[in-house]
Amino acid sequence: MNAIADDLSAVRALARGDEAALGALYDRYARPCYAFAIRMLGSEADAEEVLQETFLRAWRNAAAYDPSRASLSSWLLAITRNLCIDELRRRRRNLPAAPLDPTAPLPASERTDTAAEQALDAERVRAALASLPGEQRSAIELVYYHGLTSSEVGRLLGVPPATVRSRLRLGLLKLAGILRPGEPHP
């Protein structure tokens, strides 16, 4: 049996409540999920909590896993990424607010027109990313948003680094075509 078939049977068993399947998936994917979480969060304790919650959510949502949308490793890394983002947002909310000086000019990043333009640009990029095939989107997000190398992404996704670089190139070409209307894209 190949790894994909093993993953599919393990997820199906997990959806039926098979604890041994959870253990098998944990043994196979805990290391890359933990490495990803620690890289995003910079804290071993927080990465361990995220890892635990990742597999708890996988346990609860195994029946919802759709192999046509993403590989199992991509699905687990997406859960990990979302939990890390939640943790980073929680940290930001818990930072003490600096006292404001009402006489100080606003920095350019806090100007309403600039902020609105940046928000529109960010939304366009998010929408363009969402339109890409999952493999290309995952490669771009992991490299550009999370700072992983093509070798690290390859290990996480179970593909050679050259495949990651190919997915990056194709994805970036498609993004350029989407974000620059009127120009053809692959």
C-alpha cells in the first residue's frame, strides 16, 4: 500500500473513532506539524498546544476530510496554520496598549486612505490565492507567508524540492495574470 492509500484508510478509520488510526497519523505527521507551529509561534509550549489541538480537530473532523481538495499533510498543516494564526491574534489582543499622543501625526500606515488601499490589495491577493489549485496555493503560502524553504515544504508535503519550486513558479505566474487583468496567464 502506498502512503496516500495508507492516509486515506487511516482517516476513514479515524472518522469511525479508531484510536489506533489517530496514533498512526500522529506518528506520521506530528513532527512536520510541530516544526511548522514552532516556526510560526517561536514557543515550544505554544507549538505543543497547537499540535495537540491539531490532532484533536483532525479526530473530530475526520469525516469532513476531502482527499480531492488537499493531501492529508496539507489538510493537517492547514489546521495547524489556522491554530497558529489564532494564537498570534490572541497574543496581539493581550498586548498592553501604548498611550496615544493626540497631538502626534498619524503614521502613513494609519491613514485611512492608505489603510483602505492596503486592505483592498490584500483582499485581491487573498482572492487570487484562493483561485489557485491547492498544491500551488499551499506552496506559495508556506514559502512566502511562513518563510519555509522549498526543501522544508517538500518534506512537509512529501514531494521533492524541485516539485515545490515548480508549483511556486506556476502559482506565481497565475497570480501575476490574475492580479494584472488583460494579460494572459497559464
